[in-house]
Amino acid sequence: MQSVRIHAKGDVRVEVIDPPSLEPGAVLLGDGYTGICGSDLHIYFAPEAMAWDFTRPAELNGAMWLQVMGHEFSGRVLAVADDVVDVAVGDNVAIFPVHTCGKCSICRVSDGHSCRVLAMDGLQRRTGGMAEVKIVEAANCFVLPETVDLKLGALVEPMAVAWRGVALSAPEWALS
Amino acid sequence: MGALVIGGGPIGVGAYFALKAAGVDDVVVSEPSAGRRAILSALEVEHIVDPLSESVIDVCRDLTYGEGVAVAIDCAGAPQAFPDAMQALSYSGRMVIVAAFEKPIELSTRLLIGEKVIRSSEIYTREDFGAVIGAMARGGYRTNGGWIKTVEFGDVERVLRELREGRHMKVLVRTP
């Protein structure tokens, strides 16, 4: 299947890789869109200036370059593992790409969105948006209602970055 | 209550939509690029400022009986925009920095006076993710005005360079 992978600074290639196979708790995703983010530009042009070192295994999961690109993505569910109940074949989903340790003080008091060893799909993970088929944890699939199409679905992640900033600016504002 | 968004790129647009979802009547978006201001205009942003020819401070004060806006969301990371935004804030006003700063910013008493709060924000929670999808389903995120473009896998490397030159706003890569 086709994919877009970053090999090194300034080296992005479209190439054929093996498709993933299903495993417990996961779904396979096709179609959809992947947004290109400012951090993708930093990774391509100046990875040395980023907080992460992509040439070494990530502390959380060991992932390093080569990396399928894209952490802002949506897709249509092609298959689900036997133990998956909340997501069904044919659902359109937006992917929550954040993975955390679940054990540190930040993870214990929140959902870990500031976890020190946080890793994201498309940055330091086996999965990224820019692959014809990708494996994603069912728990990270947000099913889209009919009124939210797959293009909007790929915008959920960057829009959530901004939403968080606004939510922190004025706790008294009714954001829901 | 008024709010200021610094920078009318994709995250700035996201901050605008989130502030409108929070029920803020007067949102000022400051953006030096004429092309991006045209997109903001198509998105019906109510107060668009060119910081190179207008005073962001004056616009914010005029909207708030001289008091300044309660909130500023920095989506630009531009050291030259930050001092004006701090001075556009009201007493106890809050600045949330979502942007990445490539160059340091200077703080002075002139900017800090008035018991202001400066807070950083990077990654959203699951709750934020779901709330954005809810707001999208209610029609709160417009995609007109040409701010979103769609490309193919083979275009990614070229588009990364074009984005670096400021030639697009948001680019989505279609999964083949």
C-alpha cells in the first residue's frame, strides 16, 4: 500500500509498505484525510530544534524514523477486532493521536495530555495518517456524526489545539 | 466581553471559532498577511486588524469602553505582536500562548501591569476533542473562503516547501 514516510531531515518519500494487520482492541482505517501541521514543517526543515529526537527510540514506545507522517487524520473504519464494541465497520472517525504513560503524576490527575513521555501517531508511533490503511486503537476513535464529513474530521485535531487554548483563557466561559 | 486572537492562520481560525462557540460577541483577529485577511473576511470574522497599519491596542480598547479585552490567544509566536497584545488586555486579562516562539519575547512592567495572567497551552484533552466535534456538528466551523486545500500523497514534499513560504493556509492530504 502507498504511504508517505519521513526518512530524515528534508527527506520525505512516497513508498509502498506492507499493510498492517488487525490486533485486539484495534481497528483498520482507510479513506479520509490527513492535515499538514506546522510541526510537520519543523520536522522536515529543522527537526533538531524540536523537543523530540527522532533518531533515537521514543521513551514511551521505542518508535523512531522511518515514520509514516501525519498526526491530524480522519478515516472510515474498514475492519474491527472481535473485542471492539464502540466502533463499527463503516463509521467515519477522527483519531485522537496522543499516547501517554498512564503512570506519571500528570497522567494520574488528568488524561495525560501533558505527560512527559507523550508520543503521537505520525510523530513517534508505528501509525500515521498518510498511509492507505492504518491500524488505530479503538479507544482513540471518535465517531463522527453524519453532519461532520471526513475533511472536517481531519481538522478536529488542530481545532482542538485552539479550543484548549480558549478553554484555558477563561474558565467561566461555557465551552462544551 | 471581548477577545483578541493574534495570528489568522489555521490555529487562529480555530481560536476564533472556539471563542464564538463560547459566546464571545466581539473577537478581534490580528493578521499582517493580506491574503489571510481576505480569508478571515470570507469567514465573516467581525473585527480584522492589519497590525502593520492599525493599532491592535486601540481597536481592542474602542470595543470595550477603553478597558481592553479580557482574553488574548497567541496563535502567531511573533515577538513583535506580543507587547501590543499584552497592552490590549484589560485588568486581570489573560494571555494564552498556543503558538511556538522561534525567537524569545521580552517582558516588561509596561506589559505586565494590571495583574495579568500568562498561560501556555499545547495539547488538548479527550474532552476538548469531543467538544470540537460537537461544535462542528452544530455548524460552528466554516470551511469556505479557500482556507482549506486538498492534495495527494505525491504532492506532500512540494506542499511542505510551499507552506514554509506561506503559500497556503491549511492543506489536507487525501488518503488514496
